[in-house]
Amino acid sequence: MVQLIVGKKGKGKTKYLLDKVNSEVKNVSGNIVYLDKSTKHMFELNNKVRLIDVSDYDFTNCDEFLGFVCGIISQDHDLQQMYFDSFLKIAKLEGSSITDIVKKLEALGEKFKVDFVLSVSYDSDELDESLKPMVIVSL
């Protein structure tokens, strides 16, 4: 399953994402991974959540990012949820459509039983129609 948190920059998506991940820690039996562009929010996350600063890895395109995500999934058989803050930036998709990669994440999630929650700096009306049902919050 893929869920989207959408809204323009500065609307509070990260705060909502952090609140969601911290509340989900109590309800999941598997592991949770949080991908971000820095370690800025390290102390706001529950210590059971694994924070990965993707700026340490030099992705040049979204295919490399997707390979990175597959690597994380392959190494953690107890992985249940992944959260992506600043998705456009960390996946190298700024100025690009997210439809294809979201569909790939959805297929990965179904195959490996991992849920993805993405924070995306788009208004909901900028999304492809096929992605609109995935929006859980529009700020």
C-alpha cells in the first residue's frame, strides 16, 4: 500500500509524517524505516524507527533511489513500513511526474508486504488521477 501526504512546501507535511510514524510504532509488529534528506528530525522520531539520511548516498536518478529501497527491503525481512519525507527531493524527482515510481512502489509493497507513506510537495490537484485515491492528507 502507498499513501500520500500532499501539500505545498511549508504546509506541515513533515510534522504530520512524524506524528504518523511515531503513533504507528505502537501498532506495528515489524520494523519501520524513515528516509529523509538529513538527520534533522532524528530526535523527533521514536528510537524504534530506523532513520536513514539519503544524502549520504549519491543518487543521480529515481531508478537508483528505487534500487536503494529494494536493497533495504531485501536486508530486513521484518520490514513493515517505510516513510519518505521530502519524497521529490530524496528520489530525485523534482520537476518530474511521480506516477511511475509510485506504481513501482505499490508493486513492491504488495510483493513484500511493506507499506509506504510519502510526503510529496504537490497540491492534490497536481496529481495524476490514478494517485488521488492514495492521498490520506492534503494540506
